[in-house]
Amino acid sequence: FPTERIRNFSIIAHVDHGKSTLADRLLELTGTIKRGHGQPQYLDKLQVERERGITVKAQTATMFHKHHFHGADNNGANEEPSFLLNLIDTPGHVDFSYEVSRSLAACQGALLVVDAAQGVQAQTVANFYLAFESNLAIIPVINKIDQPTADPDRVKAQLKSMFDLDASDALLTSAKTGQGLEHVLPAVIERIPPPPGNSDSPLRMLLLDSYYDEYKGVICHVAVVDGKLRKGDKISSAATGQAYDILDVGIMHPELTSTGVLHTGQVGYVVSGMRSTKEARIGDTLHHSKSIVLPLSGFKPAKHMVFSGLYPADGSDFEALNHAIERLTCNDASVSVARESSTALGLGFRCGFLGLLHMDVFHQRLEQEHGAHVISTIPTVPYIYEYSDGSKVEVQNPATLVSNSKKQVTACWEPTVLATIIIPSEYVGAVITLCSERRGQQLEYSFMDSQRAFMKYRLPLREIVVDFYNELKSITSGYATFDYEDSEYQQSDMVKLDILLNGQPVDAMATIVHNLKAQRIGRELVEKLKKYIDRQMFEITIQAVIGTKVVARETISAMRKNVLAKCYGGDVSRKKKLLEKQKEGKKRMKRVGSIDIPQEAFHELLKSS
Ligand code: GTP
């Protein structure tokens, strides 16, 4: 395929505006997949994605489409020339904006899909700017025009006022009824330029993504920027210098289809005998081993912004959890994993995630796909602490933060984010209150049109990690949309809040909180624990402590728990049943010192801010 007849593009959108549905329709239109193939949303492959209706891992597919430029000379040929279109799918959620930017690096254009009824939302704004900064040709697509509340004119006005996009050339579609879809691919071909690479230059290809396949081993998605790649070539990684033989090469059509060669501008897959996806560094430049090339500018590396400890729920199956985490990280290299041990919970792992949803998805996949039962600790963000001896450390686990007479904390910096919030105007007051409670600083506040307000805030990441989004949704009756990007660190007065049970600190329950909120959060945690820890044979005191100062305290009085007391020595089978139940209940306990703490207590603590 000559490069002039290749187009590489993405579909970007706010969650639920119809990106995956539109992608499926385009694959059907081009005959890449059969119509109504019984598995909706071909590009969303993971089980969690189907359940949650979100795209987690970007997938990519190649399509062929015949197109005749209006008025162009067809050189006397009867056939319309065929174009090769690479649709590079991008995830729609805030946590994965680094995946979005790495997908966009291989594109020259993007379809910006906006729901005709909901209009521009927070992730529309975020994704637009990612595409804009990558210099992509942007084609606005106003989707879901079949809905009774659709108002394409209002959306057009928003596109103009927010992004200065000429909305007269916006496409109007319904991915559901098929209306307007015939204009999409012609627009892709006519408005998006072909990839700019040079076919005579030495091979340079960008590593876009990788996953592990049971039969073939590591499969890498690549974009050939310059030159040509053939099966049997020897290639090297610019990042590691490691050399590999290309065992197979081809396109995703949409399944892996071996072609033996990839030309300049093409997007496809390679199998190269890599042993683990950890060798496949996203954003790496691959080149022929014999040639020396300038590496392509890689894109934003994954940054771990949320950390949490993961421990086996019943203590015994550490190895099973270890195995499950290894299997899962084979396909999600963006999670960092380090072993850690906790006096309360035993051996476990400290995992770093891109964001909260990423963490949730990881937990869910551990349970669903690998049958692992885990206890996770309160999520924390990476703080930088400075000590009196001048040393600075990044604290990813609150339990490891020490401050004693020899080594005193002198300063702390916490990560912040720049948040975009879009809401119907009547909720402005409530949102301002929420953001200031969360220590936010308002940077921008304007109206997109008569009904919608747009706000920009700097917020400490810590404040949005726990339950911010849910609260934002609930105070705005579900109407708010929210997105954020990482920003700088700011100096803050952050202290470590310890939880003590009968005077013993429970390391897995330590958190880092803002000094001004410490008392309130301490109270909340202690009250929750009191609710969830059953009375035991002895008295239990629960304390929240900062340094040596107790900020909250509760006591659970002693009681002998006798589940048979109610049975009056009667029915034996009922007795047995109760005893069984009690045994089961025990399994889900975590014994800390001599105190049994139910798993729910840990889960409930996660929800405290
Ligand atoms: P993420 O994968 O989470 O980013 O969402 P998405 O943008 O891919 O949205 P998706 O394609 O999953 O569509 C969301 C919902 O909108 C689904 O229930 C679709 O059936 C529905 N939908 C998509 N396009 C249309 C449309 O044109 N009209 C109507 N009425 N519904 C649509």
C-alpha cells in the first residue's frame, strides 16, 4: 500500500458517548467484522470492560475501504482505489490518559465524538486537548442524533466556543440506527493526512502496546514510522539495546492476520520472542539491529499516582496471590508491584496504579479472572517528605513514614491535579463548596452556554482519590462530569494518622491526612471500626493517634460470644448449621494481635476521606 492511501486515526470521546459502538459500526461497514456478530463492542475485550461498559485497554484494527475523491482522475481505472485505515482505539477514562496519548502518537487525525444530547463533557475537553497538542486533524462527530433530546445545534455552538472548531463540518450520526455513518470514512480519508514517514529511510517503529498470548508469547502493536519491516528481520530496542528476531508480522484485521511485511505508515503487530511484556516498553523505538537511528520521541510514561497494599484475605494463600498478580501484570505492565510485609496482615504487595479506576479494575480482575481474595489497604498517593537531616524520600506506604527525635519531618509535598468539571449551572454553588472542602483552588470558571458551567480547579490528588467522584455525582444528581491531569507537587501540612488497637499500632490502617482534617478523619475511622469489630472476650480500645496525641478513642466492651445461646439445646442440625456459619465467618477475619478484624472493616476504611 502506498503511504498516500493509508490513514491512521483514533476515536476520542467522553465515556458513553458511543465511541465503541461507532468503532463497531465502522468495522461492519468495511466488512472487517460481520454485522450483528453477537458480541457487541468488538474492540472492548476484557470482561471487566464489558461489565462496566468502559474501555480499559486500547485495541487497534485495520480496515480496507474503497473511496473515490470527488473530481479526482482515476487514471482510467474502473475500480475505486482502496484505502487502508487503521483505527487505533483509545480508552475513555481519566486514569488512562497516558494510554490515550500513546495511541494518539501513531495517528494523524481523530474523530471527536460528542453525544448530541449531553454535549461537551469533561473528558471531551481533556481528549480534545491531547489530540490538539499532538497536532491531529480533528473531525467532530455529533453522535446519538436519534435520541429525542438530541440538540446538535447546541453541541455545535459548544464546539465553537470551547475549541474554536468550525462546527459546520461536524458529522451528524447515530451509531445506533446507522444514520449518517456513510459520511464518516470519506471524511477520514479526505480530511486526515496520510502518515508522514519516509519509506526509503531506515526502519523506525513505535511500540504502542503489548500483551501476552498463551500460544504466541508477547505480541506487540507497532506503528511503522519510517522504512519497512519483514518477517525474519533482526530488530533492536532503542531503550534496552536488546535484539530480537521477527518471527511473525501482520495486521489486526481485526484478528491477527499475518502479512509477512509492514510498510511505512502501517500499524500492525509483531511477534519477536520477547519473554515478558516487561521487555516491551511502551513508547520505545524499534529499529533494524544493523542500522543506527535517532529514537522517536517516546510519549508520557505511566506514572503511578495511587498506591495500595494487597494482602491475601485468609493469610494462607500468599503464593496463590503472588501467582495471580504475576499473571495479571503480564497483560497490564502499567501496574507496579513490590513485595511488602505488614505486622498486621503478613506478607503482601504494594501496588502502584495510574488512578483509582485502574486500581478497582485490577482488584476486580484479580478476583474474577484469577479467583484471588484480597484485603487492600487505604489507597495513598506518593508524598515527598523532607527530614531534619536534609534527606528527602518518597513515601508510598504511610506505615513507612517515621518521625522520631533523631529524624524529624521538616516539610511535606503532595501531588496535585488540574481538574476540569462541567456541570449544569444550578449546581455551581454545591460544587464550589465540595471543592473548597477538598482543599481545592479555583483557577477558572465560565459558562459554556446558558445552561452549562465549566470550572477548572487545582486539587490535591489525595482529596480526589477517596470518593470525590461519587460525591460530585451525588451532589449534582449525576450530571457533573470530571476529568483531571497530573500537575505539580505542593507543600502541605500532612501528618500520619495511626490506628491503635489495645495500644498496638495497626500498620495496615495508617494513613496520611491533612493536619486540619486529622481530628475529623480520626473520629470517623474509630467509629467505623467500632461498628465493624465484634465484641470479643476482652475489652478493646480503638484509638486514632497523631504522633503521641490521641485524637479519637472508642472502647468495645468484652462479651462472650455464644452463638448457641439462642438454641436452648434443642435441634442438633440447627446447632450444626450455626457452628458452620460461625466457622465461615471466622475465615473472613484477619487476626491482628489477638483481635479478629472482619474484612469489611478494611473495606469500610477505604471509604474515609
Ligand atoms: P467507553 O467505552 O466507556 O469509552 O464508552 P463509549 O464511548 O465507547 O460508549 P459506547 O459505545 O459503549 O456507548 C454507550 C452507550 O450508548 C451504549 O449503550 C450504546 O448502545 C449507546 N449508543 C451508542 N451510540 C448510540 C447512538 O447513536 N444512539 C443511541 N440512542 N445510543 C447509542
